[in-house]
Amino acid sequence: MASCPIEPQFFASWDGTRLAWRELGKGRPAVLLHGFFSDAWTNWIRYGHAAALAAKGFRVIMPDLRAHGSSDKPHDPAAYPPDALTRDGHALVAHLALRDYDLVGYSLGSRTASRMLATGATPGRVVFSGMGLEGLTDTGRRAGHFRNILTNLGQHERGSGAWMAEQFLRTTGGDAQALLGIIDTFADTPIEAIRAFDLPAGVVCGAEDADNGSAPALAEALPQGRYFEVPGGHMSAVIKPELGQAIADFLAG
């Protein structure tokens, strides 16, 4: 991981895995969950999204997911049962004794936020960014996409989506073996469960991002869903200030 100006703090998750988180700002807690191959620094801090939330009066809490960033990257398959990241999210909320907080995800982070809601998390508001309906209800397609990337490193056609993902993996210093374990943690969220997520929900997605299916369809399925379109595709939206601003505006609204 590139150098981050915010030092990590650590806690032991449900199985003893050492997980890192970083914080910025003071106020109402907002837990931000990053995407696959990424980390808190790359997804939330580097391009100003965390600062945008802090400026709106939030205590921005940003874990490095299991097998990412400053967190442990175990190679034992036992560390990657279905919903392992979901349990990590619940463990962080419990460790910090959060009672009234908001929950935000990008891509894999959105998938994790969905699973947390489906297993009892009670944030005040939720934001699904970089995510469409099919990315929550049918994780198998993305699982296959990522398994292909990680098991064929150095063999992807230059300029292809898989090649670009591999280049991103190299910039974040990802551990391919540990990240393969993350794929085994993927769990679908049934459409019936999504329709029962009855809380203010923002769906923020790049105009050119259909990697995880339809973001407008996800907003429509959520009882209180609102769709916000920002510039970019799945990988480029993260570097644009509009992403963080849209999330901050929704949570502060």
C-alpha cells in the first residue's frame, strides 16, 4: 500500500485476524468500506472523499478489509468462510461501540454493507456506491471475473478489463493468494432482503459503470432508495471528487 498520512489502529476480529482501520474528522460516525484489491487510503483518503465527509461533520471510520492494506492477509482457507467480511464489519462496529452511525461501501464494500444489513446491522443511512442490483443478488459472475484475474496474472491482454485490474492490484501491492480467499467469502443477498432494507439509502454510481449491473435498478428496489449519477466508470469514478461529494451530501442531507 502507498504511504498514508493517517496511521492505522488495529483490533482483533471474530477469529483473531488483526484488522486495521483509520479515522478522519469528528462527529457522527460513518463507516466506509472499500472495494476489492483496494484499501482505505486508495479508495477513500487519497482522492479526498474522506475529507469531504469530515468537512460535513462526520467521524470517518475506514477499515482495511481482511487481506487488504494494513490488515492481516492470511493464506489459510479457514480464514475465508462465506460472509467473513460481513462478520468483520459487525466486529468493528462492536469494537468501537457504535450505536448511531452510517454505513458506506464501494463495490465489494457495498456488497459487504448489504450483507451486514441482511444480518442485523442497523445504520441510520446507507450508501451503495459502485454497485448495481445484480452485483448484490448474483455474486457468481464477479467472483468468476476476479478468479480469472488472480489465477492468470501476467497473461491478460494489454488494455483489457482484466489487465487493468491487474495493474491496479500491482499499485496496491495486493497479495493474490489472500485475495483469492476473499472470493470464497462472497454471498448473495436475495432481492426480497434488499426490498426490506427500509432506511434512507443512496446509490452512487459512475455514469459509465455497469460492472455490477444496474445502479438505478438497485435504487428502485430499495424502499427509500435514491440514485445519484457521478462521472466515470467503475475504476475511474473513485478518483473524481464528485463521488465523495455525492456521498457526503446524501449523508448530511
